[in-house]
Amino acid sequence: MARSVTLRRKIGFTALAWVLALLVFFPILWTVLTSFKSEAEAIASPPTLIPDWTLENFIEVQARSDYLRHFMNSVIISLGSTLLALLIAVPAAWSMAFSPGKRTKDILLWMLSTKMMPAVGVLVPIYLVLRDIGQLDNVVGLMVILMLINLPIVIWMLYTYFREIPVDILEAARMDGAILWQELVYILMPMAVPGIASTLLLNVILAWNEAFWTLNLTAAKAAPLTAFIASYSSPEGLFWSKLSAASTLAIAPILLLGWFSQKQLVRGMTFGAVK
């Protein structure tokens, strides 16, 4: 009897998980399907599920916009902001995890609270600063901005992972004569590889999907794929098929990255959970 109840519960949870997964994935699936429809078919009512499978939208998108340039801007901005964040976050998280002060928790909470501030509230001063230093519509300026935006999350995640590493190992390294940079490079970072990798991947995804700052701080030279998608919105209205084709081209690389690195993400997210 107990085994039957357990089996039904397992089947019920599995079915619920599939339903939730399909609900989350359906908008992406609908976008991909719409990208293969004609404009008339895309706005048809009732909508058609299976398109006529035309590549016209992708051909027109490629002819109208320089997809490769936007793609390279997204890659440079995402990876650059992530590496900059790691350079700052690793020593900061190490200090807070292994040499905490009386206000360490307060500092962490204050950093996290900055994520609650509306971005539009600081848009004008940041825009003026970048304009005055010549970094407006520049990948370097955008990298720095995105690094600062995501830095609190990166520090919080690394701090959590570092806290799972036994202090005795670091103390043993110090007794063997390891100096600070050797402790960081040869002891701490190799032990925290799963956590660092999942933090890196998450930050890349956040930077890749960032739209508010990329749309307001770029024009043409440094525009990433988020601006590439927005370019298909016009005063005359939305061209759903072309917009869907642009969106499909923009999300495909990050979806593939997430698919191939899902094991690493799960491993990093559960780092230190089982002793």
C-alpha cells in the first residue's frame, strides 16, 4: 500500500514537473515557430501551430542587419563584464568568507540592496559620465556598467561557495609558507571550480540578456543582440515574423550554452550541499 502511494506521488510530481517545464518553454517554442511563418500567417486568427516553414524572415533579417557584428558585441560585452566581475569578486568574497568583520553581513546586504534600485533612477548620471569620458556607445563602457550591475550577485554567490571550504586547508597552506596570491590561485580557486564556473555562466547569461542598459547606452557601434532585436520594432508596428526570427537568432547561442553547461550549473549550484 505504502509503495503504491509512493509510486503515485512520484508519477504526480513528474507530471507536474513536465507541465511546468512545457509552460516555461512554450513562449520560446512559439517564437521559433513564428520565425518560420509569413507575416500574414503570424497574425492570423485563430493562430496556426505548424508554419509553412519559410526561411524568408531569416534571409531578410541577415540582409537588413549585420547579425555577426551584434553577435560579437554580445560575446565581448558578456565575457568581458564577467571576467572583470570575477577579478574583483574573488578577492572580495575571499576576504568576507575567511576574514569576516563585524559589518561583513551588513556590507553583503547593502550590496544586494543596490539590485533593488530602479535602473532608470541612475540612467541620466551614468549616461552623462560615459558621454563625458568618451565611452558612450562603446563596448568597454558597457562592460564596466554591466560588471558593476551584476557584481553584488557574483560576490554573494562566491561568498556562499567559499564558506563551504574548510578553513583548516587554508591554514595548513599558510603554515607551509603559502603567501596570499598562492593561497588564492593554488588552493582556493581549484577547490571552488564548480562554484566559480556556475557563477561565471550565470553572469554571462545575465549580461547577454540585459536590455535596459544596452538599449540606452548604445546606438550602432557597440549595439549587442538585444538592440538587434529592438530594431525590428517600428512606428508602423511590429513585424512579428521578422521580430521572431531576430529573437531566435539572438537567443539561440545562449540557449545552446545553457544546454551544454547544465551539468556544470547544477554541480555549481549544489556545491557544498552534501558533505
